Amino acid sequence: MSQQFRHLFSPLNIGAHTVPNRIAMTAMSLSYEEDSLLQERHVSFYAERAKGGIGLIVGEPQIVHPTATYSARLPKGYDKRNIPMYR
């Protein structure tokens, strides 16, 4: 591999976490939600990207408060049904 990309496949520490490589996927709206809830399709999408070797995945935007205004179809992050520990 060229010297230009010599760190691409080396681990990176971010706080207490170690990312296995320097390949990152930025956030995007998937529009898979139904009734503003995350779906198994979301999990599958991100799992496949991780299997493919992406070291850091930034999840899609979510609505963080009931008073937030938005134009896109986005999951409601504040809805306890979207939080695994409440399922």
C-alpha cells in the first residue's frame, strides 16, 4: 500500500473506544422507519456495512424532542420504543 494511505487499515483510539480502521461511513437518512420507529431493516443495513469492513458508522439523524421541526421522515429518537433497553 502506498505511503499516502499507510494508516487506513490501522486502529484508531477515540476516547475509551478503539475503531478497527480509519474507514468511516457518514450519517444518511435511510427512510426505513415505520410510524417513526426503527425497523429490523435498519439493523440489517448497518450490520452489512460493518461486515464489509467499515470501522466507524455514524447512524442516521433522529428527532430528539417532540417539539423539533423536521421535513424528512426520521425516527423519533426520544420514543422509548426506539431504545433497546425499554423493549
